[in-house]
Amino acid sequence: MAQSPQLKQSSPTSPDPQDFRLDATPAMRADNVVSGEHWRIGLITDSLVRFEWSDSGVFENRPTQTVLNRDFGSPVERRVTERDGRVIIDTAALTIVYDQQPFSKEGLSVVVKGVADTQFNTWHYGDAQRGNLKGTARTLDEADGAIELDNGVISRDGWAVIDDSAANIIIETDTVNGKANPFGTWVSPRATAETDLYFFGYGHRYIEAVRDFYRLTGPTPLLPRFAMGNWWSRYYRYTQDGYLALMDRFKREGIPFTTSVIDMDWHRVDDVDPKYGSGWTGYSWNRELFPAPPAFLADLHRRGLRTTLNVHPRDGVRAFEDAYPEVAKRVGIDPATEENVEFDLTNPDFVDAYFDMHHRMEAEGVDFWWLDWQQGGVTRQKGLDPLWMLNHMHYLDSGRGGNWPLTFSRYAGPGSHRYPVGFSGDTIVTWESLAFQPQFTATASNIGYGWGGGHSRGPADQRRGGGPPGGAPATCSATATKSWRPAGTSSARSARSTDCIRPTRRSPARSRGTSTVT
């Protein structure tokens, strides 16, 4: 394999607010707005409409976690009339009828024009999206076959709705809860509650709907070239020498890889004192398995491999961690107390110390992070999903100093395509799970989520699903064979084939299979 291009040079530094500033045009064009005291209808295009109701009469013009751009640069032609207390708005694609009262199914409706093959092309506020062609899901953890998917922006009935009412806003601020904010921007709750909906009435113009979803929420970033290659990952207690030997064996066998994914046993797991809880969260190398981490990472780089480490951040930074003294002091804890540093993404002191800890490991050779968040959607801030905040902050931080940003994490709702690459979670290895993968991969593009990959579990589940004879798991790599880009979109897809190498001895029972960009 050819030598990697120059790797990024990273060191612990204060955040540069420029790295966290958004390129956004969040305010709607004034000439595209029809409004009253408590309501506002924004015609973003003739097919994409924002509906707002605010009891306070205050409306949100700043970017949210999902939506960055509400001004597409052109006026929208429409005819507005008022009759019997109702506002009627006609565009080339839609007819909107609204009674100027709090939104209700009786008072707000939209007819999508040009959809001749369905009787459900009229939307009433609150209607279920029965014809939606679906998007993706937060995770496939424990999935054994098909699961329910979230909605996308295209539908057989010609319309889809995204409810952005609960989304936090992204603001520029020097302080957060009385603490200095070194990042320049922050995610904050809305000052006033409002109903905030985006109606996609594109009929069967599916490509145009997805294109405008990207315009509304931001483009899909271009990936570094190595990310398009084959990734190796296995949930297994590798040693430093054993892992390097495996990489060399792959090369001898003619199986090319560009990325080494090191699962959680890179850090201390089983030898963590129970008084601290489990070893699921960790930031200190297991020196028994990896005695010389900088040398190990350098050896992978010399083999032309980029490296990502798995982290489960939920338990914060505890007293057994190498970085604990520095992190504790940063958040105002005396390290002598051994008090746990809570994982708190609403505290800028913690977030700054958290990234400093990661930067020190990046300076040793870690290229990017696998954010394996599995612990729900609650933080101390209403409406702020920790998974979304991790994806947002990690991705932007990884681009500091002009580096090519990259992270590896689960889907956290519409707009998650801005933080590639996606990780779908740990499916159970059965034929039912395999049969679901083509659908799951394809429909993700209906919500713009084009870059993603996944894991399968075993060996117990491999035996359940018809694994190799004798119960011994094979180590498999999913190999990209072909990529293409649907016309009018920025989302590449790829087909996969699988190469398996039979082990020379039975592996320990800790194996989750493979991971690859798909």
C-alpha cells in the first residue's frame, strides 16, 4: 500500500472560534414572508414552506440544530388572497389555506399540485405521513431484521413534514451559564416556545426535494480519500504486536485497507476498580496490550493506515484516568478528592478540557474518533441530544488548523449528514438483518444521510445466523466494489463484497464483526 499523505499535526490548544462558526443564511427573505401577529408563513421555494405559530409573537431567525439556510436567494411567485378570515396562498406547486388561528387540522391545509396518482395529496396539520418513503434510524443496535425508520423528505403522497419546534438554536456568545465560552458559538434553548414546521410539497420530484433539503440544512461534506477505502474493525482484545501482524497478513493476502478501527479494548476495561463503575468509558491506553501507543500508531501510519479509536464518553473522566488531574482542575475539582468529572456537554469548561484530552492523544497519532454513544438523548439542557452535540462539536473540532474534518458516529436526526461518517450500530448476524441492509442503505438518502457504515455482532449471533462450521468465527472485511452517485444528489452509494479469513484458533467471545464505509 502506498504511503499515506502527510498526517495532521495536533497538539493541545485553546479552541479557535473560527473553527466553530457556521456558514449560514438563517433569516428568511422579507418578500417571501406572509405573517400575522402570532403566525408566520415563509415561502422558501414554491414547494418548501415554513409554518410558525408563536403565542408570544416572537419568531426565530437564527440557525437551529437542523436548519441553517432559509434564504435561497430568490423571490417566490405567489398569489395571496384573504376570504372569510382565511389566508389563501397559491404558488406554482401548492395551495395553502390557513384560518390565522393556532394551528389545527381544520384550520391549516396544503394541497400539492401535479400529483395525480394519490388521493392523499392534501395535508392537514397533524396528519400522519402514511406515504412517506422513510429515511434512516438512530441505531441498529440489537436489530434482528427490519426496524421502524424515521421519516424522510419524499413521499408517494407528494408531501413530507419536518417538525423543528424542539430544536435548539446555534448562537454566537462569549459566555454560557456564566462561564467563559472559548468556542465562540454555542447551542442554546429557544428563548420562546413556538411551533416550527417545514413542509416539503415536491410531489414526485424526489431529487429536487432532497436537493433543497441540503440547501436548507447544509451540504454533505466531501470525505478525505482514505475514508472511501476499506476499514478494518473487530471487537477483540488485540495486542500491539498482534494487531500489526494482522495488518501485515492482510497485505500478504492482497486485502487492501486504508483505515484501522481500534475497538474499546485499546483502553483499560477489565482492570478498572469497581468503585469507579464499569470500564465501558475510558481514555487511558491499556499498557499491557499496547505498551507503546505512539510507536503503535506510527507503525500503522507507516503501513499507510489511518487510525480511529472507539470511545463511550457517558461516564465522564474518572480518577483512574491518566488525564484526570488536568481535566479535574479545569472544571474546578480538586484531584485529591477523586470526584468523578461528570460528562456534561452543557458546561464549556468540561467541553474544553474534554477536547484537550483528545488533542493530546491525537498528537500521539490518533487520526479521528469513533463516538460510540449508546446512552440515550438527555442532557441538562432541554432539547439537546448528547449524540447530536458530540457529532457537532467533534466534527468541527477535527477541522481545526485547516485539517480535513472527519468523525464516526450514529445518526442524530435530520441534518446529521453534516457530520460524516455515520455508524449504524451493532446488528445481530442473521439473514433477516442482511436482507434489511439494502433498504436501510437506500432510504437513508431520503433524509440526505449518504455516508454511513455499520457493524455486525458475533460469534454467538453468527452461530444463531448460520455462521462458519464448528462455531469459530471468521474475520471478515467488507470490500467496496463499486460506487455511484444518484443524479442531482451529493450522496455516493456503494456495493460490497465480503472476504473472510478462517482463524487459526478459536477467538475469545468478544467479537462484533466488521465496519466499513457503505
